[in-house]
Amino acid sequence: MTVLSGASAVPQERRLVTALPGPRSRKLMARKKNTVADGVATALPVFAARAGGGIVEDVDGNRLIDLGSGLGVTVVGNAAQAVVRRLTAQASSFTHTAFSVTPYEGYVEVAEALAELTPGEHAKKSALFNSGAEAVENAVKIARAYTKRQAVVVFDHGYHGRTNLTMALTAKNMPYKHGFGPFAPEVYRVPVAYGYRWPTGPQNAGPEAAAQAIDQISKQVGADNVAAIIIEPVLGEGGVIEPAKGFLPAIRRFATDHGIVFVADEIQSGFCRTGQWFACEDEGIVPDLITTAKGIAGGLPLAAVTGRAEIMDAAHAGGLGGTYGGNPVACAGALGAIETMKELDLNTRAKAIETTLKARLLALADKFDVIGDVRGRGAMIAVELVKDRETKEPDPRAASALSAACLQKGVLLLVTGTYGNVIRFLPPLVIGDDLLDESLDLLQEALEQLGCGTGETSPRREAS
């Protein structure tokens, strides 16, 4: 088939030539056990050899359908032509000077692209880093410098990274925080509008959750003490939770009214993933600062904080940076990735993927009562698995079993969520329709083999 990004070195066909994991992957896993720290875990026990389009080929020659995009990174696919072309040219010129020592044009070009693409018509500036956690941590530094305040407000089910400060910002204990404290102070957590699990129903979640969050901030923290409110417009690691309508605008208004820097963490949801350049655009949210990483550079390590020029300039000279931040090769990758997103109109492609995924997953929810909810936007879709639709008791065992069963069929699927009971679909936006359809056929087979039950007497699940 034709890959959207052009010819791929990897044939766009699922192929299984060994049981999974194959013998070479098993040998490599044994070597990993001997030399790599146990804390560096892997979700799937297969070692990659090459990848492109919607396929990952392992070291044993198995070709697997990729519904994970390396944790949402390869929006434009692996080894996209424009990415490879630009980074190869840059690497042949120089690979590093440190922008803080001898600057280079690529860094400036990325900052210019971010100013163009991010929401809002105000003057913007950017600072580049290596990872999403670094971006979030620096957004906090910038907000504190600008407001002269200390408190930071985050939300239930949120994920913001693994550094000490971002562990404090992250909601989930295991595996991200357990045993690693004490954490940074002056971090406060408030409710989010998780429609599926909101006590009075999804129709009330937006206004009620916003009112509760604002009340807690006002009474327990004090609005005048808050430097920043940080939220993912779609909460990724928390379970692909799209806050109920009205929640984000209410929180944004509260931040504006009280001089609080509103930070949109778009590390997973940005760069066409949800069918818009950034997920906060869905309800017209214009953040003061926006953090990006993952899809920004076609697989190269790069992250950014972009925001209002007067806020970004609050940090003193030398207060932002890092040896590798905005590495020239990574910047070249970003320019190639953005070129690909524009050329292939990947926002439109993400919306088409959403149409396919939701239609098929809702049909499966009619048949299998383990599926409690279908939700998400664009190519950021999830199903939440439950033991009982009435109680909504999470079923993490079913999620793990389903992911493992799909792997045996040659489909890479990731488990997520605060309760470990959510299967998320984060395919590369260049995946072919045939691979997407085949993966959903195999998902149905896995559900049937696991005996997940029929939903013939259960109410139909509507997409969130």
C-alpha cells in the first residue's frame, strides 16, 4: 500500500514469522536484564529493528501494526522523508555547539514556527529543551519569575513528567512517584471534569468540576498565591480524559481574572494529534504558556515552552537553557516534521482516523460489555475497561490481557490510565486505512478469545 508520507523502507503489511517475542528479542531481553537498570521497564517484549508508516519490524522479522507511535511521538511516522533529509543535512554540517555558546539558525526557525502555529495572535517567544518534563519544569520557573508567586495548581489524573518537580505535579503514584519522595513543595491538586466517572453524570461534569476546583484553589491556596495552573487539554497518561465541555474555559477565565499564568501541557496532545494543531483550540483556549515535546521533531528529543513574550522574558538572562536544549539536529527534525504535517494536512487525517476508530470501537462496545467508555479526539482515542458497567469498577487485568493478546496477533497497543484499565490508540497519523481496519479486526478477535462478554442486554456506550 502507499504510505501517506511516501515510500517506506518497511513494507506496510503485518507479518508474523515467529511466536512473540521471537528468539532474537528474547536474547536481547536477557542482555538488557544483565546491563540495564530494572527501573527502565518495557511495556512490550519485542526489540525494534526498523519502522516506518504504520509498521514496526522487530529483530526477528515480525512486522507489527503500530498503534502506539512510541508513546505518541511519531506523529509523522518513523523516518519521515523530510525529517531524515533535514537532519542528515544538519548532522553533516555540525551536531552541537550549545545554543548558549554559539547560536545557530535552526533554533530560531523552530521558535518562529512555534510562534506561527500556537494559539493566539499576541507576540510570542520560545525556549527549547530536551524533554517534556524539562519543558513543564521550565514553564513553572517562568511563571514564578513573572508572577513573583510560588504555588502551582494541577489536576487529578494529570501527568507532567518524572523529574522531582514534575513528579510532584503528576497525579499517579505507581510507577511514576512511588518511593521517590520527598517532592517539591507548593503544588496543589484539584478535581478535573472526568465525565465518565463524574458522580452526577457527564452532562454536569464541566460546570461542577470547575466550581469545585475554583473553590478549592480560592479557599485552600488563595488565588493571589498561585503562579500557574497547568493542565493537559486531553489528559494522556491519566486515561485519555477529555475534560467535559465548559471546564477548560471556566478555569481559563479564573486564571485571567486573578493574574495566574495558564499553562497548556500539549506534550502528548499537540501537533495534529487531536485533529487540530493543539488540543486547547477545541474550546478556543489561548494559553499564556504552552509546553510541547513528543510529536514536535519526528522522533528526535526536543521540547519547548512557547508563550506570551512578556511572560517568557521574565526569566533573567542565563536562567533558561541547558547544554543540549534545542540541539541543532533535533531542530532540523522539528522543521522536517512540521513540513510533513503541513504538506500532508495531518489535522484532517487525524479526524479521519477518529471517525474510523470511534465507529468500530462503539460497535465493539455494543458487543463486549467490558468496554465501559469510548472517548478521545483525533488519533488520541481510548476505551476504558470495567468489570461492571453499572458500578464502573476498573478492570486493569482485562486491559493487560487485551494488550498482550493483541501483541500476539501483531498489534502494538498500550495500557494507560490512573487505574491501569484504559487501552489507548495513538497511531502514527500516516498509518494506512487497511492497517487500521486490520488492527481493529484483530482487537475484536482478541476480545472474543478472552471471553470479555456480550453487551446485548447492556446499554449502548456513547463516545465521550
